[in-house]
Amino acid sequence: MSIFSPMNILLATSNDHKRKEFARILKDHAIFLPTELGLAFDFEESGETFTENALGKALSLLGRVPKGYAILADDSGLCVEALGGNPGVRTARYGMEEFGRELEAAERNAYLLKNLEHCTKKEERKATFVSALALVVDRYRIYTISESVEGSITKEPDGHAGFGYDPVFFVDEAASTMAALDEGGKDLYSHRGRAARLLNTLLGEI
């Protein structure tokens, strides 16, 4: 076991909501967004899996970060059984083909609920939230983690916390939508919270 040392971690995203979630769990480490280091970040998520996309994001910043920074990337998504696992890796771009533009979160949620109108029973609306993490310490030290949480899609939004699909994702274990949980509850039950806790353990070993 190595002697624990806090790390500077560059998060490969422009999403400040994600930064705040990681910062709460990885509280012994400093989390930065690319813009804070004067870096542009724009990555096309073309992978077939969440892990491929997470690795692609992290590696796209390799060689551009200041010395002493590790790179952390997350690719998360919602997989709905009745929709054949969609939106899946296209979670953030769900509805783009029909509407010709990227939808706002509330619009994506409404589109998802519309596509599930034919599923009237809870067991027909089963869904899984997935979070894949890729940590790049250097070119030859790369770690990946994937976690998930089971639940279902509600018939209408509930809760005002969180972001994305949180208002329509009912967490079975918590008996609540993700958006109705407080920060501590979301960190405990969410896919990203579970993955980040595993990462926190890993960071104590490297």
C-alpha cells in the first residue's frame, strides 16, 4: 500500500454538476474542470460502450494537462429495458434525430415519458443508470470502473434536485426518484456515487 497523497484531478467534462458530485465523495482531492486550467474540451462520444467513451474523453486530454494532474472521465447513461436498452450511450443526445437539435433536460425527460406511454405497469418501465469512470494517471497507468443502480421510469417527474434524468428515475433501493434525494442520499444510491466510492478506495492505493 502506498502512502496516501492528495491528488490534483482534472475532470474531463464541462458539467459543473458532475464536478460537485465527485468533489463531495473525493473530498481529499482537488477536482478541476478543463476551463479552470485554460483547456478547451470537446469530445465526440462515438464509442459503443460507456467505458469506451470514458476512456476516449480522458485520453483526449493526455499530453495537454499540466504536470502533476491525473485525468478523470465519466460516461454515464440510462438504459431502459422497454426501449431495447436505449438511450444508452446516446443518453445526452436522446431525441436529437427526431428534433434536429440537442434537447434540454426537461425536453429529453418529456420525450422519454412519451416513448414509454405504452408501458403502464412499473415492471414494464425497468431501467438502469450506468456510470463508467476512467482514471489516467499517466500513459501507462490507466484504471477503469463501472457501476450501476437499478430502478424504473416514473410516469411524471418528481423532485427538483440533481440533473438530467434524475426527476424521472425511481431508485428501487431508496424508494425515491433520484431528484427527490438530498445530496447524501444521491451520493449513497446513485450510479456515479457508487463508482466514485470505488475510485476513492483506489486512489488510496496508487
